[in-house]
Amino acid sequence: MKKQETKGMQQQLMSGNEAIARGAFEHGVTFAAGYPGTPSTEIMEAFSRYEGVYAEWSPNEKVALEVAIGAALAGVKAMAVMKHVGVNVAADPLFTVSYTGMNGALVIVTADDPSLHSSQNEQDNRNYAKFAKIPMLEPADSQEAKTFIKLAMDLSEKFDTPVFLRTTTRVSHSKSVVKIGEPSGGGDRRSIKFEPAKYVMVPANARVRRVAVEKRMAQLKEWAETFPENRMEMGSADVGIITAGMAYNYAKDVFPDYSYLKLGMVHPLPEKMIRTFASKVKELYVVEELDPFIEEQVRAMGITVTGKKVFPYTGEFDPGVIEVGIQALQKGKKAPAAIPPRPPNLCPGCPHRGLFYALGKTKAFVTGDIGCYTLSFMKPLQGLHTCICMGASIGMAHGMSKALREKGKGKIVGVIGDSTFIHSGITPLLNMAYNKSDAVIIIADNRTTAMTGMQDHPSTGTTLQGEKTKELDFAALAKVLGIESVRVIHPLNLKKTTSVLKEELAKDGPSVVISRGPCIFLQHERLKTVRPFTVDTDACTGCQLCLGLGCPAISWKTEEGVVPLTGKKRKGFASIDKTLCVQCSLCFQVCRADAIKPAGGPS
């Protein structure tokens, strides 16, 4: 794999994610582990390309944090990277490593997703910092993202603590100019320390460390008052704004003349500085996305402040949101025209389309999971009925099957992707075998972590840094866990897929169906020889069965007329966009009129 060059660069346009990776490399971070998740994914990808570092995709965020903790206890500077919901998965070791502290340094990057661009919830992970008693820094742009990873590592070493670095989608993905430096402190490490009283969290030791955590937080609160990235920018005394992260840029853009308390450290807050700032302005606002995290703490100080009374609790901010919140809408001012929504869709040729088309015909209740295939809940496929979190499909399918078993309500199907199964599906599948479930589990194996940008995982046989490794065999694993009925299908073969699903739904006991078809973006060589399908408009009866696939390449042309071959009336006909068609053949398989054929001749 080609490594990133480091010499001869003074400035570079970087996303916040790329800047975090660069800052980590320059500051001597040699170890990073994570699990791909939008908006954090590119941090690990960029970091892995630097010389002299170790980077891995772990099976899930809990494992990623645990191996990063191990590296930090070995004395190096380590980083664990995940999106906001990934911290939920990592919460078990998170709360205890707050007690143990570090030997080297540990920074946990949490990338929050206001507006749920690619997430199942909109949680505000600043609450984790307060809950776990861990300091948190929050950059406002790419340059700060690069700087703050260094500050976070220094903070971890200085106060013997893990440190959160929080970004949001807009900081993660927007680009701005970043100053590039040469790596310093390359790989410096401390010696391993044998300190069971500090690192073995049995109750007797944990009680002592609990007191140490409180002392540490008190010291951090005092230190926050002198932290240079917490700064007052005094302008007009009429209005003062307390803010952090990307919201600072938006507020500054709309109200450049107001006074600002720009927070780089959002936990613990600098109480003395906040009181001083509040005393200098006539009217005080807190501008923050999501929860009233800062606002509530300012109110608890007895300071009058306006926040969520005028700003929304949900969604990303922009300059307009802040302007409206502070100045309110003028009478007669028209709201901007709404942009028509563009719903997402499975790609042309996606193997999941065939699977969910067949599932939709079974009328079974389908518990779903996190992945591209979640889009199949929409019309016309309507092949999925729940989505909670990574791995929940299997546990929920088991629970529903047990609850309905004696009522004769039929079997339940759970669908989970290959990467997600590795992430958190193995344990609930073992539970199904152990507790004699009666559900069918489908592993939608498209040979990659597609939703977050085609990352490898333990079933692809390749590591993050491009090395060949062991490849997990899903069929063998399912049998070892105790599942007796294991089938493998190719989901673009509708006849076979449908028959296998019917057979497995008719059986007693748990079963696993591995729906194996590579993501269309992995099929570069095949796509070079694709002959797109076409529609014989004289043969098309207008039945619209092909539209039921929901393929973006298929559209409907409205034109009343008569079908020449049958003499029947129709109100339109199907059309296939040859620039989108990848010859998956699903439309060919469902067409009963033999009107769909490969370009250049019959199939």
C-alpha cells in the first residue's frame, strides 16, 4: 500500500478526519484501532497510510477500545476511533478505564452525527464525557482537529486519563487549510508498569481509584480556566455567545461583532471564565447543537442564559438557524422553499435487492439491522420491518420467535450484514442455538463493509493496512455455534433464493442462510463486459412487475396505447437506462412477457 508523503508540504486542504490522522501521526501516535462508521471512517483510513504506524479495523468498537487500552498500558500513544453510537458498544471498558488511567496516552475519538445523516439516532456524546468523568475537547475546523489531537494526547499524559475528542459530521467532512509539520516524538513510549492496585479493578482497588478520579476532575476543572483553546473574544457587550465546535463558525459568520466565549474544552467547563464572560455582556446565549449540555451547566451556576428556548434540540445548525433563533423571524418574511426530498436507494445490481424482493413475497416478519440493506424497508421492496442497532436483528428474531411460538403466528426472519454479523451477531446466534430458537437468520454477505465506504473485515481476508490474513467462514462458524441447518445462496438467483427461504421457513428450529453476492462496486472486471438489458416495447404488457424491484435503472414511460403482440390496452411501458444497468438480470427474471432482453440479442 502506498504511504502518504510527509516532506515538502507547508499547507494542505484537509477534512477534519484527515487532519486528525495527520495530527496523530505528527505527534507520535503509533497505534490506532476502530470500527468504520460515518462520519468517523476516514480517520482510520488516512492514519493507516502513514509510515511506522499500526492501524486495525477491529470487529467492533468495544474490541477497538480494549486493544487501544492495551497499547496505552504498554506505554505508547494510542487512539480509538468510532462514531457516536459506537461509544455505546464500547461503554463497558470506557467507564472502567476512566478509573485505571493510562501509562502512555489514550484518546477516544467520537464522531457525532447531528441530523442523522447516516445513523439510527442523534445522541449527544458530550454526555458520555460527563457520565464517565473523562475530559472532552471539541475542534471547530480542520486545523483545530489537527491541533486538538495533540492537545488531547498531552492532556492524557499530564492527567493520567483517557481523553475524548468529539467531532460532528460537518467538522469531520468539511475541508479547510491545515498547516503541515514533520512528525515529532516518533514512537516514544514508556516502559510497562506492573501496578495491580491501579489496573486491576476489583472492588477494593476500584474504590480507591474512584476517589482518584474525583481528584483528577477537580484538577482538570482548574486547568480548564487556563486552557488556551477556551478563549474570550470580546466585541459588542450587548450580546455574548457561549459556543463550541462548528456552531462557533456559524455564529461568527452571522454575528461577527458580538462577544464570544469559544470553548475548546467542553468538559469540564471553565466556571470562573464563564462567570467573568457573563458579567461583561447584557444578554447571554448558548449556541450548541443537540442537547442543552452547556446551557444546563451555565444555568446551574445561577446565570441567566437563553439556549434551547430559541434554538432547536435536533438537527444540524447553519447560520440561518442561529440568525432566526437570536433575531426571530421578521413579520411577512417567507420561509425558504423546501427542496424536494431524494430518498436513498439500493444501487443498480445490488445483491440485497434480490434477497429482499424474495423476502417480501414470504410475508414473514423480518427483523433488520444496520447496513445498506436497511433501505429495503421502503416501497416497493418493503422487505424489512425493524432496525434498532448493530446485531439486534438476531436477538429480536429469537425473542419474537419465542413469544409467538405457542400462538401459531409463524416464523420470524432476521437479516444481518457480514460486517455487522462479525461486529455483534455471533453472540446472539450462539444464544439462538443454545436456547432452541425457531427463527431463520440471513447473513447478507456482500464481501465488504459497504455502507461506510468498502472497508475490509475478518471475512474478506485482508487487513486495514492491506495485508492478507485469515478469512472467516460463516457457514463453518454457524455450524460450530450449533446451527444444524446452514444454506448458501446467491441472491440474484430469484428462483433458488425463493425456494431456499420457503424450505427454511418450513423447518423447525433455528437455521442460517448465507446470502452471498459481492457488492456491485467490487465487480470492476465484470462490469467492463456488461451488456445492459433493454425493453422490447412491443412486448411489454405494462404489468409493472419489474418496477417492484425498485431498481434505479428501471423507469416508467407513460404512454397509452395497445400492445401489438396481444392487442391489450396499456397505460405505459417500462424503460431501462443503459448507463445504470449492470446486468444483474433481476428484471429479466421477473418479466413474464419476455419483454426484457440483454442488449444485442436474447439472453
